[in-house]
Amino acid sequence: MGLLEKASARRNLPKSGLRARAEEYKDHSSPADNKSGESGRDPGKKKNLADTAAGLTELCDKIDSLAPSLEGIVELFEDVKQLFSIKKGAFLTKNRDERFFLPRAQTGLDVTSRNRLRFPADAFSSPRKGTWLSFDDYSFLEPFLSSREYELLEDLRMLAIRVDDEPAGMILLFGEEPNELDYISLAEDQIEALQLSLGNYLRRNKLLRLSSPGTGSSGSVSEIKDFLRKIDSRKKELTAIRFSLNRLLIHLAALSADVDLFRARRDSLRIIETLFEGSSRIVPLKDEEYLLLLGTRQRPNPKLLQHQVRLALQNFFSDNEAGIDFHLAPPPAAFDSLEELIAQYPPEKQP
């Protein structure tokens, strides 16, 4: 079972892997640090107009102080989820090259849907203006949900978020009963204010500056070998560095059960790829470990690399614990398959 499956396991099952370690992390943190703790609201109780209006006003005031990072988006989605008693929903943002809307936080969806929920940007090139938009036809969602979730879908609402009058993000809500989500149209004026506040927030959020997410894949064996041959032919130094995303993903998992770890992993790899654009390959090993192959004029200092990556990650993940550890590894010996390459770097014992 992968990390995303663990993150999406039913709440009444024993926690394991990242989620279990995240629970340990939260147990040792102060109450003020536990952003996903009790909010004092009953998530199963529908809000009346006064409650909703007051909650929206409070949320709009809070948005200005949220960190422009993934943690900020997750905290924001937690607040929206509580305020509107959301059972199933997602917060998506457009990436920098405007090819996709990608989920940053999700709740209530099954694992297959969490993996599939990635819209081409042109699917919402010019969504209707307004607050919570409803739809008569849900068929456009079929490719992006599991067959089970699609069959259960009976109501759908979208809050389009604009930056400079262009779609930059959205909050999607899914209902399993006809008209189940009618109640969210309470406090229309405050929802319009929330929509504007969300647009201002996304304008300064650095996640929108990421281009299409990295896949964590180095490509085929032939592509890796071509890369290594180019390094050799250009008289460059080949440096191999191992790193792990475990600490970062555990930190994110501790924030909320709704963090999309699948996208967070890809965002992290894309940040590292961007730092070494054109001069590196990332090979996924095992247990969230990766091998970074670098071709440089001079052998880089691992501590300096770690510092550069740490600063880059903190631009997107605001907490100081959102870091990873780098250390030198021997360059790979000859190999004929990815399996042979990966086998040269067996999992390291955790301290």
C-alpha cells in the first residue's frame, strides 16, 4: 500500500506509515501547532444564515494572515470544510504553465478519485461568474472520478477563484443526494467577499508559480544512459546524491488528513528538478528515497545543495521542518535496467 492509499484509509482502520508517524508528530506538538485539531464546530450540523455570515466574515479576515504556501491552503480548506459542513470536496489551483488545475487538499473522496482529479485548464477556460455554481450535467467529471464516486454524484457546486479576472483555482463540493448542497448559498454577499479574498490569496501563493508537476520518474533506461553519456562527453563531473522526502511528507500529513500527499510529493520533486533544470535526473528508489544524478563542472558541496533545496522548499512549504537531508552516494555502476540501477542503492537503515 502506497503513501496515498495510507493517507486515504478509512478513519476507523488502524493508522500506519506516514499517517501513523504524523499522529506521533502531532502528539508531541503544542495545541497551538495542531491546525487540524478541534474547532468547536459540529461538522454534521448545517449552519443557519447568521452562523454562515459570521463565519465567512471571520474567514475573510483570517485569509490575509495565512502563509502563502501549501500549509496555508490546507488550513484554509479546513476552515471552509468546517464552515460549510463539507463531506466531499477539493481545493484545486492552476499551475504556472496553466495546463492543469491540480488538487492541493481533498476530503471524502476515494483513492482512485484522489489520483484522477486533475483537470485540463481549458475545461474551465471561462467558467460562469458568480459564487457557488451548480451544474445540470456532471458528465465532464466522469474521467476524473472513480466509477463508484461518479455513480454516487447527485449534486455538484463550484466556487471559481479568479486572479486578474482569469480562473486560478476552484473549490469543488460533491453531494450524494439531489439538492444536498442547496444550503451553501446562504450569505451570498459574504461568499462574494470570500471569493475576492481567495483570489487575492492565490495571487500571492507560490504554489501557482510551479510549472507542471514532476512525476518522480527519471525516464527510461536509455534516457538515463544518454544523460550519463552526455556528462562524460562534456567532461563534467557526475555526482550522485541520495535524499528522502519522508520528513517533509510526515510534516504535511500531520497538518490534516486532507493534504493531497500525492501532489505534494510531485510538487517537491518538481521544485528540486527546477533547481537543476537540464543538468539532473531524479531516480526514485524505495521508501520515499530518491537518487539525484547531477552533471556539473565542479563537484558540488552536498551541504550547500541541501541549503539551496531547503530554501526552495520553504518558498512553497512554509514550516521550517519542511526540509530534506542530502548526502553523497557512489555514482552508479553499469546497469541494463532500472531495477539493476535501483538495486545498487538498497534502503538505508532509519536512525
